[in-house]
Amino acid sequence: MILSVLDQSPVRSGGTAADAIHETLELAALADRLGYHRYWLAEHHSTRGLADASPEILITQVAARTARIRVGSGGVMLTHYSALKVAENFRMLEALFPGRIDLGIGRAPGSDQRTAQALRHGPGALGIEHFPGQVADLVAFLRDDVPPGHPFRGIHAMPAGPSTPEVWLLGSSDESAAIAAHLGTAFSFAHFINADGGAEITRAYTRQFTPSHSLAAPRASLAVFAVCAESEAEARRLAQSRDLFVVRLYTGRPGAYPSVEEAEAYPYSPHEWAIVEHARRRRVAGTPEQVRTRLEALAAEYGVDEVMVVTITHDFKARLRSYELIAQAFELESTT
């Protein structure tokens, strides 16, 4: 099974956004040495607990500090931007790091609605209903194959080159899966956001996939939140930080990623505890053997051969160690 990393660049309680970005760079270098296949950087806006608002910029730094691993967005929130400009950004990245760049595209705003309005402020801003057309335009610009009759026929996304980034649509519902199947792109399901119906959605993508110029057969992956430690008790202890982070997020009080001590001391209401129990259904926490068993089971359920691991702990060293233990459990080809 292929293992990859999705990094949300979390801001830890007591830390800064700059700390989070530097921790992303350190983790990426480790993931490269450990043998992970790809490293994706998430996009969030006006979110105190998640630092990366510009994955296309951070990708340049991650790719420059690594040698083997593919690097990409997980993903660019296309509804905020011009399809041509996104194509130009990623053609530039492909020119700088040929054969190593992924363009993951998200449909969600990656922010609250007010922030989303600020990002796409101005007359002529496209609504969410235009997203499928934006994706089609973006793919056409990347391939330099804008169809005849299109108003932008003859416009070229520069720099030109012999290769293009891998295009992935990301989603936690069936809408992006259907678009990916129709356009013939790869698809990644965000299990860490929504575990309900994900296997059915991902298998439907595979069944309905239409071959395209760049992808002859369906390619799907699964993004899973996982914390690994030497003991199950320690993994579950570390994962308690996520409990409080999710509760605050879901009740309109987003903030930095809390410590275990903060989470243990927090007086959860019955409603908040129900949120915790629901969120725990979509996490994996345990020993290396337990994590491997669970990730393999999820991959089989979804019918995929690649899992993107999302790991966040308040203790950055514990986060690094979690990725090390998972790599060892799967016997990845390490250069360390």
C-alpha cells in the first residue's frame, strides 16, 4: 500500500503561525527520508489554528528541501481563483520540479463564508455552481488544450513544458467524486472530515470513471487522521487534543491546537461530548501494528491502494515520531 502525508500546518497552543510553517518544512524533510510517496499542503484562510493560506508558495519550499517525494496542494480552493492563474502557478511549479508536482483541487471554501466573500470580492465573482466549469477550464489550461469554440481558446498557461502536474479532486461528499469521474482526474476522499458514505462514494467514482488524456484508469486515495505511539494508551492520550480542537471548531470557537493537558481539563458538556464521540469514529489511534491493521482495512473498504495520513499532536516531536512509527510498520523504503 502507498502511504502519503496531508499536512494542515497546525498552529499549536503556545506556538505561532511561523512555528507551524517551519514545522511543516521539518516534517516534509522527514517524510521524504522515510519513504512517503507524496506530501500535500492544505489551504485554509482566516483560521487561527491552521497556518497555510498559500500552498502554492509553500510547495516551492517543501520541494526544494526534498528529493524523492511528490509535493502538491491538498488542495487549492478553486472557487476563490481564476482557473488560468492556478494553471500558471502549477505549470511554474512543474517547470521548477518536473515530475514531482500534484495539483489537488478543493470545492469547499477552506474558511468561513465571510472570509470566502473577501477572497472572491468583486463583480463577476463566480458562484459555487460554476465549480465544474472552473475545473474543466483549469485542466484545459494545464494541458494547453482549450477546446474549439471556448472563449479562451488560444490563451496559453505559461511556462509551457513537456509535463503537467497530476490533477486530483478532493472531497468529502459525492459532488467532487462525480466531477472527477466525468473529467477523468484522480480523486481523494477526506475520511478525516466525513466518514459517512465515503466507501460508497469512492467506489462509485471508480465505476463511473471516464478515461482522459492524462489518466487512463481511475486513481483514488483516502485521507485518514491517525496518531501512532509505542503504546495504545499513549496514542489515545495524544489524540485527546483533537477532541477539544474539533469541539471548538464545531461550536464556532476555532483556535490553536490545544495541549493534552488543556483537553483533559476541559469540562465537556453533553452536547460537546457527543461531538467528540462522533469525531472519534473517523480517527485511528494506536500502536504501529494497530494503525497498520486499521489503515489497511479502510483502504480495502474504500477500494484504494493509497492512504494519506493526517497526524496532528500538540507535541511536535510526538507528531514526527508518529510518522516514523507508521513508516516502520509499513516497511517504507527509508534513506535514513
